[in-house]
Amino acid sequence: MMVAPVSLETMFGPSPQSRYMPCAECGASVDRAGAGPHVCDTERLLDFHLFQLREEIATFDAELAAWLVSAHGRFATWIAERDRHGGDEGRRRG
């Protein structure tokens, strides 16, 4: 005897559709039946993008510290320090 698979919709009925959907650009709840098109608020847009980058932002310090102890990082630090103190000017005059 074969048993047909039962879907959640069959068991519990159709799930209700929310009247609001999140905007893909800014994350704001947008009324589906809204009169006009949604316009993203600039501050909300920035907050949403920062939220999406939160893991990358959190790991930045650790990645920077690791790079600074690498050969490339140490050389870049040395060059930056030399240029900051005008170490390049002595070679131009000579």
C-alpha cells in the first residue's frame, strides 16, 4: 500500500498572506495595496545596508590586525610611516 505525501497546506489549510512585504532595498514594511510606489528613505536605506554588512564589519578589526603582521602589512606600515615623516623628501633633493 502506497501512502501519498501530505503537504502542510493540505493538513493545515492555506497560510494567510501578509498585507505587508519587506522592501528588498531598505527592508521597510510596504503595504501591498498601497496607493503609490514605495520610495526608500535615505537613512533607512543606509541602516539596512549596514545591517546587511554587520558580520563583515565585525570581522574587519581582526582581518586588519592579521594583515598588519603579514609581510605586506609590515611593509605598507613602514612606507606610510616613512612618508608621514617626510622620508621621501631627502631622496628628491640629492
